[in-house]
Amino acid sequence: MSTHANTKMLSEADGYDLLRKFNVPAPVFEIVTSPEAAAKAAGKIGYPVVMKIVSPQIIHKSDAGGVIVNIKTDEEAKAAYNKIVTSVKAYNSAAEIKGIIVEEMAKPGLELIIGGKIDPAFGRVITFGLGGTLVEFFKDVGIRILPCSDDELRSLIKQIRGYTLIAGYRGEAPKDEEFLFQTLKNACAFFEKNDNVTEFDINPLRLYEKGGCAVDARVIIQDEPVELPPHYDASKIVPIDYYKPRSVAVIGASDDKTKMGYAVFHNLLQFPGKVYPVNNKREEIQGVKCYPNLSAIPGPVDMVVITVPAQLVPGIMEECGQKGVKMAVVITAGFKEMDEDGRALENRMVEIAKNYGIRIVGPNCLGLILPPYKLDTTYVSTSPLPGDLAFISQSGAIVNAVVGISLSEGSEMGYSEVVSVGNQSDLDFLDYMSYAQRDPHTKAIILYVEEIKNGVAFMEMAKEITKTKPIVAIKAGSSKRGQAAAASHTGSLSGAYEVYMEAFRKCGVTPVKTLPGAFKVAKILSDADRTPKGRRAVVITNAGGFAVLSNDYAETWGIDIVDLPKEIIDEMNTFLPPFWNKNNPIDLLGDADEERFRNVFEVLCRNPKLWDMAILVNFPNKVLSPVQVANVLIDYSKKTDNLLVGTLVGGDCMKSGVTLLTEHNIPVFEELEFTYRTLGHLSWTADR
Ligand code: ADP
Ligand code: MG
């Protein structure tokens, strides 16, 4: 969105006229400027009518006493005129009263909202949900990022809680869902074809058993076309050989263990290519010959790591250009994240780099680690192990934590790429994702995101990547604190977080809430041969307590523990002890042996359409060993395409089963809440 453009709100009447052009039905109306004219217009339209204030300063007309409905006579119309003017003046004495709109009174119906806004990163976003004057109270809306398909619009309608009211609540006749779908589609077309509309809402749209009608329209336009975020541009992506330097120099390398330049150079010592310390005060650093500046280095330098103070960086970038450096990792902070001077420094650095074709990681970052190539440009205390996960983070601290966790006892986490993106002055999320996409070591990508600037390009790229490699993302900032108040309903109803979640859904990225969740989900998505097709679960356990907890956790994380049909219960009755609970979760009781579990799985695998995932929950027990439990899952995994998962709670004595399942790529957990949390995350893309 251009920051220079002037915006203004169209009158309700102009909004109606514009919407009608896109086949969104609106009431017949007339604008009047006297009580007598109001009565005359009302007579012409036909009683009853609704009268409302027309004023550019009054955004929420009801709040200002600017709406009177159900006006039945000329006398009432005249009185309503005066009453509205008086109330509005009392509400806001500065409000310019352009007149009163007299309109046809629409019959009662289900009040819905359709709105639109421009998200700075993701472009046009459409909102739909329960509307009317209680819209902020219901907060029952869903969103779609445009352009979107018919299927996405149809699923948007079904996604809100209030869908029950559309489908026909408690014996009421269903509302016209097809009309609603068409109107949503028309509203999208209206938004996309009017390139100066920055925001709009139709609230309410009244929906009937047949048809419907907009009875309010708020449209905000600007005096120039809206600037939308750019598309993905493959030509801007860094060639892969930039990440494969033959030699690396550290500017600001140090022998002083308290300095960043010490740790960075230390971590680089394991690099099999050439490494050069640069420091004009030393002959030698950490046992390696030191150079006073870049140009003094005899051979070529492909990559530099910069740790010296910010004000020196533009000058060094110039030297890098002279030396033919391809990539600069700028760890130094004190750029645009700090103040205006810092921003100017950053711009200068980027400008110089651009002139020479140098690409920049950072600044204000931890750096880049490519463990398979033993390249670690960061000051983390120990380099992470090589493996198949790419971890791309907007927080340097989280990178430190993740590396620490990966090196802890019992962790099997290894990385193909670890990067802290910093200020993203040049290389950004897209570049690091593109590296992971092209890198043969990477099987899955984890993102820690605070803000993505080029959301449209991100979606386009992520959609491509997720065809072959899963992307899992933690998006920070879901809390409502500090979110700016917005002028329209649409603005306040769909915050940035919701837009991210919708963007992730649209491009196949799996959102998670926690770091352990991210690792688990990434591992399952890349290793398991299947994912859940939906949210319907069957739980099979020998522990009554875990059966009860399962219901609680499942509800929290959006897993449906389905009721089993009578035929299934009847069949299970033939082999289960008479006092089993005859319900899902299926509690096989503490004395359940392997045979009992197998019999249940036998029935389930013969009826795969009834469920999407089966969760076997087990605890240490003399009747049944963890290895037996694991074997049940391994055997029946071959007899169904549905997802089978194990949860073996009990610590070390369950490890044999956990290991066996892990070896067979069957998802296994050691803690029950984590099972449901992970499954909830995994089901995200399956059901929408
Ligand atoms: P606001 O600026 O407060 O959103 P609205 O134009 O939406 O004002 O009017 C408030 C409420 O009055 C609507 O939510 C709707 O229930 C009712 N209303 C408004 N216009 C009409 C109409 N033409 N026919 C029937 N009801 C209406
Ligand atoms: Mg309204």
C-alpha cells in the first residue's frame, strides 16, 4: 500500500452502487437533506424504511445514534430525520452531515459480514463470518488470501462456528448457501477489479432461505492504485555456489576469548577450506597467520565474516568488493534495528555490496551454519551435528538454544542448514529456504518467524518447496497485545497472525506453537510414510486414566475422538471382556494382552473409513512388553493407509518400544499431551 496516497471512505450510497455492479444486491435508497424530503422519499420507496446518517466522519453509524429502522409513516420519517441529526451532532459536533439516506427496509435474516483489506505482506485478504452490530463480540470469522479458488471460498463458509446457523439450526430451514458463495465470489471480484479499494466491509449482509441483501457498505479507497507485494522472482535467488566458499576470512578475528571474533574464528577452524584471520594488531590468531587487511591475503577470498563495529562495515564492504568476495556474513549489530543513523549505515553497506554483486547475510545476526560442509560462521559455543533439518530463524537466541538442544544427550537432531536471518538487508527467508530446497542434505525445513516482508513471494516459493520437502513454522506474536486498533471491522477482526495462519494453510506450511512441536512435526512429516487424512481418531489403551486425559487433550488440540458405530461395538463384544467400556477411547483394561490389542486393530483395519488415525496408549505393565506394543503397531501399519501412532508413557522402561517404532518410522511419543498437540498440528492441512 502506498504510504503517500490519500484515502477516503465512500458514502454508503456510493458503496451500494459499486457493489451492485458486481451483482451484490443492495436496498433501493435515496439521499435527502430535509425532513419533508425524507417523508417523500420514504413514500416513494414504500414503508417501512430505514434512515441513516450520511457523514464521512461517522464510521460506525449506530454508535452515533445515526440509524433508525422500521419507520412506518411520513410523520415517523420526519421525526427520524431530526432525531438522527440531533444525535449525530451530540456524538461528534465536528461531523459534517451530508444528508440522510432513506432506504428500503430489508426483511430480517441471518446477519453476516464480508470484508476485505490489504495486508502489507500478503496482499488482498477477504474476511467472512457472523456479522451485524455484534460482530466484534462474536469474533467468528475466517479469512482467505486472494486470489483464491471456489473451493477455498466454499470451505471458508463452512469453517466458521456459525455455519450451523447457515445450514439450518434446530429445525430451521437452511439458508441460501449457494447465494452466499456467489456473493462472496462477487465481493472478491469487486475487490480485485477496483485497484484503488484499500478496505471494505459489507456488514451486515442479510442471508435468507432464498437470496440475500447487503444492508450496509463501507468502502475505503485511495487516490491511486494499491501497490501489492511483489511476486517471487527467481533471478534474485543466490546461486548455490555462493554457499560453497573455497576460503573464508574473518574481519575482526581475535585471540581474546571474550570477543565475538574469537568464537567465530574458532568455529571456522574446522572448515576444510582456507580460513584467514584479519586483524591489523596481530601476527597470528589461534595459531593461524593473521593479515592486516583483506587485500594482504595472497589467495582469493570467497566469503567474509564481519564482527567489527557497524561504522567500519561500509568501508570493509568496499574492500570486499575490491577483493572479489561473493558473500559477506555481517554479524555486527547497530544497524537499522537501532536508530536512523544505523539505518543509513545499513543502506550504505547494501548499496556498496550491490555495486560489487556481494550478497549479505544479516546484519545483526548470529550467522550461517552448514554442518555437512563444516562451515560455521557463528559464535555458538559448539557447532551442531550434521543432519537433515534446515532451521531458519529470525531470532539468534533461539538458534543458540536449538543448537544446544541438538547436542544434548538423547537428541538425534542434526542439521543441514542453521541460519539466523538478522535484519535481512539482502538475503531473506526466501533465499535460505531456496538453499534448503536445492540442498540434497535437507529433508525438512523449520522456520521461526516474527515477520515475513514479501509474503506473496514467500507463499509462491513455499508452495513449490512443500511438494517435496515439508516446511514447519513457528509464528511468534499470536497474542492480541499491542495490536493496533483499526478503523473497520475487517481490520480488527483479522489480525496479522490470522493472515499468517491462512498464508501457511494456502501454501502447505504446517504451523506449530513450540520448538519441540516443530521438531517432532518436521520429523514425522519427513520420515513417516503417511500423514493423517483428517482429524478423526480412535484411541486404544489399557489405562483408564489415559483414556480420560485423551478426551481432554484431544478437545484442546482439535482431534475428534469419534463414536464407534454399533456394529463395531458388537463385534468387539465378541472378543473383549464383558465389562470393557464399549466406547472410544477403547479401554482394554489393565490386564489386556497382545492378543486383545491385535483383535481390536484387526477390526479397525477392516473399517478404515471410520477413522483417520489410531493412537495406542500404553504404560509399563507385566502383561504386555513395550516391544509387543510396538510390534502390534508395526504389523497393523502394513494393513492400513491410516496413521497409527504410539504413546508409551513410563520413561526408560518403555524405551525398547520407542526405539523399535522409531526404527520403523512410526510416530511415537513418550508424553500424552504432546501426542495430541502434534497430531493437532499434523491434521492442520488435512482438513481444509
Ligand atoms: P453501522 O454503521 O452502525 O454498521 P448499519 O448500516 O450496519 O450501521 O446499520 C445498523 C444495523 O441496522 C444493521 O446491522 C442492520 O441490522 C440494521 N439495518 C441497517 N440498514 C438496514 C436495512 N436497509 N434494512 C434492514 N435493516 C437494516
Ligand atoms: Mg454495519
